[in-house]
Amino acid sequence: MSIPLSVLDLSPISAGSTAQQALRNSIDLARHAEAWGYRRYWLAEHHFVQVASSATTTLIALVAAATKTIRVGSAAVQLGHHTSASVVESFGTIDALHPGRLDLGLGRSAHRAAQLRSAGVPPVPAPERPTEVRDGVVLPPPFTPGQQLDTSRLAASFEALLLPGAESIDYTEQVEEIRALLEGRYRTAEGIALHAVPGEGAELDLWLFGSSGGESAQLAGRLGLPFAANYHVSPGNILETVAAYRDSFRPSERYPTPYLVVSADVVVAEDEATAKHLASTYGHWVYSIRSGAGAARYQDPDTASPLTEQQQRLVRDRVTTQFVGTPASVAQRLTALQQLTGADELVVTSVTHRHDDRLESHRLLAREWGLSHVRAA
């Protein structure tokens, strides 16, 4: 029996389209994902770029209201931009109206951005480690923050998301604050008890997300929480990320054994040539991010010019680890990823210029994976 599949939505804005349309597309995809048998619908948080999921919690509430049974959540709330109370109260409000369907995913990208800003990391050459293929899974050299061409925009974005003079608290400390608020045991430094209403006692699942074997993976393990490892963001780190989570895992009441989700970028079409064509501007999109400009509007493969060799080098790890092809070939590669990592579940993201192509990609994969009886979109 195949493991569950879930959807990660970046709510991308296509060239020639608008944020309004991207949001409508996200609602539409969520409804289809539910009908097609996907387990979860997760939404990513990005700011000041050409994706429409910046107000992630608001969008999660809209998706939950537009669907009935699929789990909905964040992948992930960037804690450096939010207080613990605002996170718990926001998710508690949604849970009050849609109980038992929420996944509260927490990430530390904002904390890493702050570290990058303060360190002033200069660009560095790509690692020398060659790309490896292990059991059918591509494992490229890890991409390091210093390889990003320009970090000034990232630093400016981080500053804009904080009140003047504010400082983000330690990631581990903030995760513990959120757990305490959810469980009704929060106390201030002065010992005053505060209770999140709504929020305390909410019927949600707490997740941690990570792209390396560092703090997030180890913390998820120590706390006995489920963990999402980002192969689609950092494919070169996936094995160390998974190992760090499993090695540090301590059983909890809810999770006596580790529960691991691994992410993957996919583009599926009826034939190989069509899938490759639809995915041909994915490298352009990744380049816009790694160049420091931030995620651009997703280009039309019918009109986009090819990347230069220099540009291709910056994005090669992400392009070569994208799962592109027919339903059978993509399912085979996803199975290899699941077997190598021991994932209990896979979460897939599919970005294409046309919304109909994105729908079809998810529909074809769901049918091939055997999620349910899937009809045409």
C-alpha cells in the first residue's frame, strides 16, 4: 500500500497574472486536492516576493472554509516574524471553527535570515562534492547561504517585518512558548499565568520543518514531534536531515515513533516531452530567488529565453532534483525517495505557468499513486 501524499502550495503568481488570481487558484487546487484524496494541504510563507501566500494564516482560514475534510496547515510559520501569542491565537481561531483539521508547522527561516544579515556572509563558490545518485535519488552538493549572490534584499525584508528595535527570540525558546500556550501552562518571566483564547487546548498538530540536520530536526526529535524534511529546498542535505531527526527522537504520548514527511517538486504530464516543457522555467524561478531578487512571477515556457550556463550552475541542484515526467516515471522516483529516507508521507509541490497544468499535474499523480477514483479536472 502506498504511503499518503499531501500538497504544498506556494500560491505562485504567473507572469501576466495577479495575486488575486493566484489566491483563487490556491482555493481551487485545495478543493481538487481534497476530492483527489490528498491527505493535507499546506501553505508556504513568503514575504515581498511574487507569491500570494504572505498572509499564510489568513489563507489557511480561507482554504479550511472552502474545504471539508482535508487537513490544512502552514509549511511553515516563520517564527522570527511572529510572536508566540499571535501564532497560537490565530490558529486557535481557525481551529475553533474547523476543529481537528489544522497542522501548525513551524520553521526557522526567519532566524536564519537574521543570522545571515548579522554575519554579512559573502558569496562563496559551490561545494566541490560531486552529485551522487543513491538508489535512484539524486543527492547534489548542498547549497549554502553564502552562495546566494546578494543578501541585501533578504536583510531588508527581515527588517520590514519587525517592529523598530524588536529582536526575535531564540527558536527553541519560541517553540516552547507556543507549546506552553497551547497546553495552558504559559507563565511570564514574572510568573504570571496567561491563557490564549482561542488557542489553548486547540485540536491541532504541531510540526517542525527543516532543511538541515541542525536545530529544527534535533528539536523535533527531542520533543517527539512530527517533522517535515525539505528535499525540494535542500536536496543535498536530505540524508543528514533525516538522520538527525531519527537519532534525536524521544517518544511522546502522541508519537511513540518518529513521523517523517519529505517534500518534493513535481511536474507531471501525460507524456515526457510535455512535462519537460512545462517545467522548463522552473530554473528561472529558482534563479530569481538565489540571485537575491526574490521569487519572480513564474515565466511562460512558450516565451522565456533559456538560462545562461552561469545561471544554470546556480540552480542545477534544484533542477536536477525536480521530479518531471509521466505519472509512472514520477511515481517511481517518488517511491525511491520514500524508500531512501523512510518517509511516512510525501508532500509534493507543483509549480507551472498555467493553473490548469498544475491541476493536471496533481490529478495525474494522485491517480497513479492510487489515492482515490480521480476524474478529470
